[in-house]
Amino acid sequence: MNELEAAIRMDELITTINHHNYNYYTLSKPTISDSDFDFLLKELESLEKQFPHLSKPDSPTQKVGGSITKEFVQVKHKYPMMSLGNTYSEEELKEFDERVRKTIGDDVEYVVELKFDGLAISISYENGAIARAVTRGDGMMGDDVTNNVKTIKSIPQQLPAGDYPASFDIRGEIFMHRKTFEKLNNDYRAELEAKGFDEDEIKEKLYKNPRNFASGTLKMQDSREVAKRPLDCFLYFIYADQPVAQTHYDSLKKAADWGFQVSDHFKLCKSIDEVMDFIHFYDKERENLSYEIDGVVIKVNRYEQQQELGFTAKNPRWAISYKYKAQNALTQLEKITYQVGRTGAITPVANLTPVQLAGTTVKRASLYNADEIERLDLHEGDWVYVEKGGEIIPKVTGVELSKRLPDAVKYSYANTCPECSTTLVRKEGEVVHYCPNETGCAPQLIGRIEHFIGRKAMNIDSLGGETIAGLYQKGLIRNYADLYSLTADQLLGLEFETYNEKKDQWGKRSLQEKSVVNVLQGIEDSKKVPFEKVLFALGIRMVGETVAKKLAKHFRSMDKLMAASKEEIASIYEIGDKIAENVVRFFSETENILICNQLKQYGLKLEVEEEEGVTRTNLLEGKSFLVSGVFSMSRDELKNMIERNGGRNVGSISKSLNYLIAGDKMGPEKLKKATDLNIPIISEEEFMKMLDRD
């Protein structure tokens, strides 16, 4: 694979992974199995290692998946909720152990715990009382669900007297027991039957598994309704300004002593072999638990060693999760159809005879690309094995050759676009076929508009994919700037076709007055969205959220960015030639310039607005800083000062680091590494003097 092919594939993977993150964390409606998601992520990680200069700072490998719903107040986590790296391979677990020992030596212990299949929660306590409970969200901010969490009986609202800190956070997993889930679903079934729903409708409405039921419950607005659906919670990690113990094992014991429900199923292991024994035992024993687990979590026990191992941008290096293999079933492949994405990428889809798998009815699965169809050697009418890790759409893992008919015809990949009949292209060495008709292929045009209105872009949530498709069908929009010319007269009573995927049926829908008002208000409100999000919304290839922020911060306005050369863009830290080429190419196209000019005329924010009272300087331009330890102010405040004065924050020590700002209780390993690399170590006071501040 050459560089261009790698860049294209990485862009596709980022788009796909971000889409599945949103479905999983925000909608609680995942459309890909855990194992499929992990394989996509691993492919991206592999390409980033192979082509490190193509890596993008907004890659899903560098951030926690997920986003924020609007129903609750959004709260910033004091301690970010990072995700864990995971594996399905025992060999990779041994490699993890080897990496740990290479860094900290052989004097290492692990704590192994069950990986509960629920929802992560962070609960803050002040003087022993619940102050706030916040969901994971995007890892930096989550939803305040305090009132709902207070209904969970196993979570203490007030701790008895103990030696806990005045202020601390405790992390855990909210879940629903299997029997509770079954009872509630049976009660719901009886209610639906009494209302006259038929069996197919009932199956659609019933919750598919305990995790989905728990997720839907925690996001309910009425805590009285939440209380009617018994949830449970295990707590497993304490965060405080000062450590409550020297090891993770002791902190679990502390949490139990303070009155928290801590699972009994954890163990202190002296070797990776003991870890494996624990994993093998619960691979069988998990069927006897009252709740669902999908794996085991392994953590280095001693906090001092955790600190020495540190973090990547997304994961702690001192922990990993091992996931158990997914369930599978055998069913018949009825046909292969093809879907077109906003980039023109063609995705083949296996349409299956419905089969029950892990409590859900599976009808279709992605086949990814032509190579996957060839690898599976799929023929018409084949019986195929499908697999998934939970309640969601699986992948095809193989063919039962004994059931293949003697005259079965082998599938050939499509050679024309299923939407516009344009001949598909696939460059040598690429895995994906594309429709090159960027300006005339409806799914591509609609897809770009859907990206524009997305939550992380313009956040026009009163519009959805269905409505966008309808507006396109009626000729009212052809690009995202057209949204801002829509009027009530055009929208009121507008009728268009819609597709119900669950029922596999087409129907009709019309926009009524309330919907029209919401749509127009949502479009108007989007004009307040900051420049960096508008820039991301444009859908420039390789310009994700993080890159858009960097470009906005550097150029401050759309006009300056449009006039920038490739060299000027590429010179920005972590941007590089590939991203710069895509930005310059985007603004070299007349149609894109016209659209941006239209957006400007409609009043969108195309330049950075300075915060009131915030002064920016270039005093620290070109300098990088690592902030470590305890200071008179929060570390976030220090980092904001660095950025407001032109400096750059980094997350680890390297030869390129300019300054280490050292506070109290900074880890000795970081201090030693900085000293060995001759990196200047300065105090908070010395840093302030660099800004000419007292």
C-alpha cells in the first residue's frame, strides 16, 4: 500500500469508527459488533504505525469515543475518563506483560477484574455525600445524571464515617441483572399485548439485552421512572488529589470499607500465568453470573509503577482488557447489496435469512469490501456463519461448504454505482471501490450535508438523515449552504418517502408546523456555532475536529485559511503535507469557494471570536511544555496560560520537549527522564516570570 492509498484508507476508517462511536455511546444503538469495531481500530492503528507521518491528531486512536446528549447538563470531568486498550489474543496479553516488565522491571503484580457489560459512571463525593454523577460522554465531558444515579440502591448517597478524602471521585459500571431484565421485558411484553400489538411489533419494541435496557433507563428524564427499573452498580477505581492507598488492590479494599459495592470477583496475580488462569476460569463461569461480562480487565497494581508507565493519548499503558470471543450462528445468505457513503466509498452488505443471535434477530451484516467477499469465496445461496459480541449486527466469518449447492454461482463484485450507475473505480492495491461521481451521486451529496448538520459539526439536531434525503429528493437543497435559504412556505406540508429499516418497508412522511418551526430554529441557531466547528463541518478530507481546531487557532478566519499556501498550512505542528494538500485542494475548487461565501453571507461564524477579558500573546511561540505535579492553581489553568501565550502542551517527555514545569509530588521517573535528556526543569514561579507575571 502506497502513501496515498494509506491516507485514503485511514480517512475512511476514521469516518467509520467515529460513526460507530456515536451510535454506541450516544444513541446506545450500536450497529457493529465489539470485535468488528476493535478490528477496524486495530487496522487504523497498524496503518498509523506503518505511516506515522500520516497520523492525524483527531484520529479515534487518540481519543475516547462517544459524545454528549442534549437532555442533561454537560459537566467536565475533573479526571478524564480514558478508555482501555483491548485484545482478544492471549499472545497480545503476553506482549503487554513484556512491555510492562521492560519499562518497570520484573517486580510487578497485576489486579484482574471482571469487565462488566454496562455503562461507565463517575461519581463525585464531597464530605461523604454524593455531589454529582456523570456519564463517560466523550471522555472529557459527560452528562449529569445525578438524580437518576441516586435511585440505584447499591450506590450510597451518604457514606458512614471513614478515612476517605473530603473530595474524591469513584468510577464504576452501571448494569442490570439478567433476571431483572427478563422480568421487566416480560412485563413490557404483557403491556404491549394488552394494547393489541402483534408479535412482530412486540419483538421490535422489546429491549434486546440488559446493557441497552440499562442505558435507556439511565438516560430517562424522570428519575421516578428510573427508580421503577432496578439498576445496580459495581465501583472499581478511586481518583483523588492525594492517593488513598499505594496499590490498586488496597484501594479496592478501601472502597469496600467505606461502604461501596465492590465486586468480589477480582484477584491479585503475581504473574501473567495467574492472569491467564483467571481469564480461563471466568470464560466458563461467566454463564453462572447474575449479570453479563464481556471480558477481564488487567491493571498494574502499584500506583507508582502506573505513573511510571504513563499514558498514550487515549489509553493507560498500565492496563488492558481481554475480551471473550463472540457468539455465532448459521444462516443463509439471500443476496448482496451495495451502499454508497459520502466519500463515494462502496460498502457491500450481506442480506441474511433472519436468525436469532444473542437475543436479537440478525438480518444483515457488512462485508466491508471486494477482498472480504473474495476471501470468503461467497456463492449465491450460501449458508454462512455470523458472529457478534453482543446484541448488534454481526460479520460473516465463514461458509458452511457442506450446504453449498453444486451449481451455485460465485458472487462477482459490482462494477457500477448502485445509485447513479457510474462505473466504479479501484486503484491498484486499494481495498475499497469508489463512485467517482462526486457532484452527481445523490448519496454522496446527501452524506456531505448529513456530516455538516452532525452533533460535532453544526449540531442541527432538528434535521435528520431522513429529512435531508427528503429535501434533496424535492430539489430544495443540493449543498449545505442551501439549508440557510429554506423557508416555512417551502417546508410546510412537504411530503417525501421514508424507509423503515426494521420493517423493511417504504412509507411517506410530511413536515407539520411544529417540525418546520424546529427545523428553521435549528438552522438559525447553528449560525452561533464557533468557527472551528464550521470548518470541521465543511467535510474537508483529513480535517477532523482536532485539525479544525488547530487550523482555526492558527489562521483565526476562513479568509486567511483560504489564502494560505500549502507550506504555511503544513508548518503548523502536527498538520503536515497530506492535510495541507487536502485543504489547499478543497479551496482551489470554485464550487467550494462559492459555498463558503454563501455561508458568510448567511451569517455563520467564519472567524475566531476572542473570549472577553482573554489576552493572547506570542511570548511562548514555538515552545513546548509538559505540566506535572501539584501547583497553586489547577493544571488546566496552567495549560490554558501556555496556549494563550502561543505555547504548546504535550503529554510525554521526549528530546523535543522545551520545558518541564515541575510541581509538588511529581513522579520521580519523569524527573529522572527529563534530567537524563537535559530538558530544562522549571517551577511554577519561574514559568510565571516567563510571562512577566508576579
